[in-house]
Amino acid sequence: MVERSVLVSGGGIAGSTAAYWLAKAGWSVTIVERAADTRSSGNPIDVRGGAVAIARQMGIWSRLEEAATGVERLVFVDADGRPQATIRTRQRVDRHEEVEVTRNELVGLLLEKARESSLVIRDDSITALHQDGGGIDVEFQRTPSRRFDLVVGADGLHSTVRRLAFGPEERFSRPFGMFVGTVRAPAPIEDPRTVLLYNEPGTSLTIHPAGGKPGFAFIFRGHHDVDYREADQGRRLVESTYAGGGWLTTLALKEWGASDDRYFDAVTRVDVPQWTAGRVVLLGDAASCISLFGEGSSSAIVGAKTLADALAAHPDDHTAAFVGYEHTHRNYVRPLQRGAGIASRLLVPKTRSGITMRNAALNALPFRNKRRTAPSSDAQ
């Protein structure tokens, strides 16, 4: 029996999940991860829907429940911090069907499982792909070149694999007209089960308890041309957008300016017409997403399992496997992405009257029906 090899680019949610299931299906798996160690992001993300059963099968569900943030509600406040409206993020009876954890908790658990049967190359990335009828020769920044049967691009919104095999990022990415920045918050949280959100027209400022490691999130509208790789551009844009804001804005901007561990990027819609190019296949945000909106973490887990199942069903025909995976997972993600516009209007109304109308509409609903519409900070 010939051993088949696959390189997974990206050791995040999608990549680690795919590596685990591909190894279970008999593949020799190598993961290459740009980061030198586990990413520090404490941003909250959800595991829900079809991802729950997969997490149970991987044996990590109980540990995810232990690591849960415990958040149950999102409260919209005014400039003085007074509650104006509330959304239930999850009902107590539903807690065993979904869980919110910090991103680094989920990535750490998934990568731990992947390591059991995969080789992990850290602090490195792909620089070139050369494929022929028999495989792909992969060049790395540091590691000697190697040949694989397949390459999975699970390296996120700004995917290197997608750029090398499919074309430049601007061909597939379109700005959503919003930006997001996150940073740790020093203040203790009075209620560890409550996220607080303050709006001014076109902006929101959130403080999330994150299971005892609170963080601020700046989500705002705009059409600025900002390079995500230039940290100072993002820093200055947040500071100029939020200058003079009410509630905890002064404290949040102080932390934002002083921290060397902050995240900033444009909210981006990624749409690749075809997720495969010969022996290369895209997964997670590299293939299709609306970053921040669209349940990216759960979708990444489901997509990774779908891909692994397709390759297990067609071990000698990667083309058929890729076609089956793409057809199935496109149908899964399409309805999730349709809600992005609604969620953005709920979280960041464009006008002051929009903020007032949003609060009034939420207060008119029966409390039991105020269910989650807020996003988590998902990324692969």
C-alpha cells in the first residue's frame, strides 16, 4: 500500500482539524504554521451546530466546556453605561449544544490532537508550489523543499497558498466596509456572563469578559485603504475614529495605544469561484468567508471534516474528492453568510436614529426570543 502525503498550510482551526481527520484516514500529514508558537488571541469564538458532534468525536468537547467563557447575554449601553437593550447570546438549556471559548483555547486543543499523528513545522511558510501529474514540490522559507501528493491551504483570510496557486488576493477579496480591532482590557468585569456594547453612529466598542481575560473590541464602518500588514496604519485609524468617544472609549484607546499585542484588520468578503487547482485545495477562510461574520470557527471545523471524509471516500481520486467536498461545504456556508449584513446593522448602526430604533425593536421582543445575532471574532 502506497502512503499518501498531504501538506496542510496553517495550524489554526481549519488546518488542525483537517490534519487530525486526514491522519485518521491514513494520510501522512505535515502542518506548516507561520507562527513560532500558539497564537495569543483571546478573542471569543463559538463552537456550534455540526461542529459540536465533530468536537465530541475528537474527544475535546468536555475540555471546551471547561474552558467556556460563560457569557449568556449582550447588553447595549449608553454613554453613561446604562443598559438600553439586551440580547440573549445563549439560553442555559442550550449550553450543551454550543460553547464559546477563547480562540487560543480552541486552537490549542485542536493542534494538540493533530500533533498526535502529524508532523508540525513552526515558524515557516510556503514560498513556491510546483505541481505535476504525480505530486507537488513545495519550497519553504526555512525548511528544505519536499514533495507531497496534495496541499491544503488552510492559512486564513490572507492565504499564501491561495496567492501562489490561484492568484493575487485582490482577485478574491472584497472589503465589507468595516474594520475590527481587539486588545486586552485591564478592567475587572462586574458580570462575567455579560458582554457590554456601546455605539456611536458607525462605531461600536465592546468589552467582553472572555472567561476572566477581558478584551476590548473596536468594530466600525469605513472605506479607508489600510494595509493590514502595517500595524501603525491600523493603530492610527482606530485612534482617529474613536477620538472623543463616550463610555469606556478613553480607557480602551489608552490600552490600544500602549499594547504590543493587538489585532487589526478589515472585515473582508472572500469568494473564490473554485476551491481547487489541480492538487491544491482551499479550506476555511482561505476559500470563502465574511471575516468576523458568518460563524467562521464552526464552519472551519465542519469543512475540515467534510474534506477529510471526501478524501477517505476517494483515496485514489483527489479530483472527485475535491468536487464532493466543495459541493457539500458551499451548501453549508451559503446560508451562514447571508446573515452578515443583518448582524452588521444590528451591531453597528450607521446613524443615531438607527441606534435608537435598534434598541426599541429589541425591547419590544419577548425576552425569551432575544437570541444571539452578535458575531464572534472568528479566524482560521
